[in-house]
Amino acid sequence: MNILEPADLPLLGVPAPVIAGLILVLAVSLFCFILYKRLAVFLTLKPDPRTDNIGKRLARSIIYGFLQFRQPRYLGAGVLHILLFAGFMILSLRSLTLIGRGFASTFHLPFLGGNAGFVYEVIKDYTVLVVLIVCIIAIVRRAVFRPLRYEHPGAKGHGGEAYVILGMVSALMITDMIFDGSALALRSGKEGFQFFPAATVASWCIGKGAAANLLHIGAYWAHILVFFGLLNYLPISKHFHVITAIPNVFFANLHKGQIKPVRWGVADWMELPDIGVGRFEGFTWKHVLDFYSCADCGRCTDNCPANAVGRPLSPKMISIKARDYAYQRYPIFTKPPETEETDFTGVVITEDEIWSCTTCGACEQECPIFIEYIDKIVDMRRYLLDQGSLPQSLQKPMQQIKKKGNAYGGNKAKRGAWAKDLENIQVRELKPGESAEYLFFVDSCGSFDPRIQEISKSFARLMSKAGVDFGILGPDETDSGNEIRRLGEEGLFEQVRDKNIEAFAARSFKEIVTFDPHAFNAIKNDYQAGLKVIHASQMLDLLLTQQRLRLENDYVQGRIVTYHDPCYLGRHNGVYEAPRNVLNRLPGIRYREMQRSFSRSFCCSGGGLLLWYENEHEKERMGERRVRMASDIGAQLIVTACPFCLINLEDAVKTTGNEGKIEVIDLIEIVERCL
């Protein structure tokens, strides 16, 4: 029996190409209108330069946008998403072909004729079956298993939209199967199941005759209507990310560890009428693109340590609530709400949410679409500080830094006093004009905290034993400012930064070395003064490789050792191997990784000034949960490479009842004890 093609059969007396053209024009026009309205807010947003290093951005778009390299971090869901995305890419050519078939029954894309066309049809048919199966699994997974990371605590849920999208995609696959299956039935299915399994399965259910032709025509028009319906539904739903995800990856931040300035393109931000983000329009265009691009997968919240211990922070909900706010204030089909403009910060996103963040970067590390949260949090904190709102527990240390250059209230003249207790070692305080191979930047914690002073002394002894030519700034050093900036005090950060840069410029040295990852990050990424800086773990790795230090004493004594990756050494600066290289050289080492390690390390909530932050919502402290993770693998010795992690974890060992069972030690200290 002859096959009636859609382009050859008038509908209600109207030629099919006319109907196809009308649908195409109306659908594309509606899509352009929706997109225009949806993006109108971008005209009100702040600038954000994201066009540097085009080659690197294109490479990242290919690797993480098209090849989906971050998806398998959640293996099951990741594989499903990769299959769905691959199906979307493959079937996009099919969609274009079917649109053309409404105008001419023999239409095909120029490069999909002959043998190439047959090969594509085979691949397409298998893809349709795979995508349909993935959609069914995804629906069952949401409806039956309901992963917690999909929940929307304290806000309107969008689960219904997911079912609409999955239903529409399933409808596209089914109508495609019926369209090809009816044609296969009318041709007696001579190609065989091995080539066209989806179409063959559909043909078994269709039979032959006039009904097959009616199904063939009906499936086509149903497919076209669902396709254009889906296209126009995407930008008005949470699935806008289908359109914006790859651009968002392309424009992602290439400079990890850095904080954006108060306002891009402004020389003197102190003259701005408002500081930070108080209103929604205070965000940059890239930050709002982030909100539009959120896939609602919840991976960020699932890895957020603040959320894990009960703090009122869900990174995902920041994006969801901000996107809902944008959709409400900039509607597509209705007038904007006639209400007085209210602040966004402190209202839509509460102060408790904003101050709960440790800026550990776990959310950003996990996001497959490279959504950024830290800059947004810092911008909202800048606004709160400008309004005089700072948590009570942080006010005193902040005032101490303003007055004395450190949060401990220590006398500036005694910043290098810790070195006076060293026996047979002279630590030079470099005066202006003097030089050394390495400048040891001790920072406030290593200068004034009694426990961390021991690490300063230990590191000085190690460098002296290895014959390293080093010196310190002494009273000319001030706080590195890493946490000051991340708490939103930009003016104070600039003051301490400029003082340190001035002190650096007055001396000659090859590199700066510090054992505090926060100081390491600030000097490397925030100062932007072209300074060379290394972390102590990298120096120890080098000295051991050069055999300038030899480890012979077995301090480990058969104990199981694990390593806690500090956030600002690992996630923010990619230093993972150097500390482990050092640990692997320890005599008698029995090493185990915790389940959450490397880029998935669990923040201990130390973070400099956050040691003073008190959060009444916590059901347990982050450091306590981290110690339990170490206990779960039988660790008896937790090594870290951050003074604030050390303080938090040592305290957590006591409060979890592990005193005498687990020892916490800095990498520098364990190296010295193994000499």
C-alpha cells in the first residue's frame, strides 16, 4: 500500500505546506517573543567581563558542556543525563528533517542523503528507544524514589514541571516511533528489527491499511506540535537551562579563588551610591544567567557542609528563589506586579542564609553547569555590611583587625615574638632593602594563636635544617585579608592588602611561602600583584624530593593515617598531590582516604574569622562530622595542612569523645617528628 506523506495531504482543504509554514512562523515568533521578554532584565544588570581567553572557554564548553564531564560525579543520574543530552543532540537533526517534511515529502538535510542518511536513521532509531527508556526511568525515579536533593524546603516546588518536560519528550519519542513504524508497516518492514528496533516495535502494534496511513499523518502533526510546544515551554519553566546551560559554561569563571570587585569597570567603588547587592538588579548579567541555568538537580546543596549540619543554607534554593523572583518581576504575558520595590537581600535571601556560607566552594565544584555562588554571597554581604548588619560574634574580631591588623588583638610589635623561643635558630626579620630566597608569610594565626605558633616554629626549624634562606616581615606584616574580603569588608581588605604589598615591595625575595591556605589564596588570587607564592606542603615536597630533608623516625607507629583537604588549598587552588606526596614518604605510613576527599572534601568550617562565628541553627558542628568521617574509616591520625582546620578538628575530637583515640596534627609537625 502507498504511504501518504504529510506534505502531500491537505488538511481541511488547506495544503499541508501552508499549515507547516504557519505553525513554523507562529512558533518561532512566539519563541523569540518569550526569549526577548525573558532576557529583558539583562538590560538592567551590572557588567561582568567574560570574553577573555576564548580558546579556554571553547575547550571548557566542549568538555563540560557537550561532553558532560561533570555529570558522572553522580554516576546513576549522570549517565541518565548524558544519554538524554546525547539523544537531544542526535535527534535535533531529526527534528529539523521533520519540519522540512511538512513542506516536501522527500526533504532531507544536505549531508544526510544516501548511505549517510541510512546510517543516521539507524542511529536515530536506537536513540529514540534509549531516550524513551531514560524518560521512563527518570519519571519513576522522581515519583517513587524521590531523592532528597530534589526537594524545595521553604519555597514553591517545581517537580510538576519536570513531569511535563519528561512527558513531552516521551511524547516526541512515541510519535516518532509511530511515524516511522506506520511507514515500516506499510513497506512490510523489510529493513528488519536489527536496524530499526523502535520503528519495528511500533509497526507490530499498528498493522497495515488505511489506519496505518492515518497514524502516519497524525503522528507527524502531533510530533510537530509537541516539538514547538516544548521549545516554547522551556524558557518559561525551570528547564530554561536546556537553552542556557552551554552558554553558562562558556562564560564560567576562569579564575578560581578570586573574588569579583565591588563593581566591574568602576575605578573608585567608594563613590557608588550603593555597595554590593541589595536589589536584584545589583547582580551582574552572568549571575542572573546562573539563576536561569540552574537545573534544580540539588548537587550543590547535597554537598554543602552548612546545609548538612542544619544551617539554613541551600545553594540550590538561592538560585531557585532568585529565578522565581526574576520570573515574577519580569513576567512574559502579564504586566509586572504593581508593588513597591523591596530589597532582595535580607528578604528573598535571608541574612541567616547569607552568613551561613563558609565559602568552601563545594557547591561550585559540584555544579555541572558551573553556577557560581561565592561571588553572589560576598556581594550580598557587602550590602549588609554597608547597612551596618554584621553578626554579633564577628564584630569583635573585625574591629581588632581594623585597630591592630589581626583578629587576636595582638600587639603589632610582637608579631614575630614567636620566633624568639627557638633554640639555636635565628629567624631574620627582614628590614626594608634586605633580601632572602623565601619570604615566610606567617599571617595572624601563626603569629598570635599559641597552638598555631608551634607550627610556625616547626616550619622555621624545618627550613633551617634544609638550609633554606628565609626571613619574615615581623611587625611590618598584617593580616592577609582572605576572610575579610569574603565577609564583605572590601575597604578593610584593600587596606591590609596594600600594607602587605608595600612591605613586599620594600624587600627582595624569590617566592613567598606560607602554611595558611587562606593567606596563600589571598596573595595568589586576590592581591593580583604578580607575586610568586607557594604553600608549605609544596615546599616540603620539594625539599624531600631534593633530599634536603630525610625522614627516618617512625612517628606514625602503625597508626592509620588520613588527610583532610583544606578547602582553600584544594578546591580553590588545586593543591592535592603535594601533601599526599609528603605523607607517602613517612616511615611506616598506613594511609586511607576518607570517602569525601580531594575536590569533595568536607569543610570543617574553620575559615579564619569564621572560627568566631556562632550559628544557632547547627545540629552539629562541621568539624565534628568530619572527625566522624575519619573515625568511620578507622583513622587514628588526621593530618591537615591548614591552621584553622587544625584548631577545629582538634576541638571536634574532644567533643565527639575521640580524645585519646584520634590525634590531629599539621603536615609540618608530622614531618618534623619523622626526621
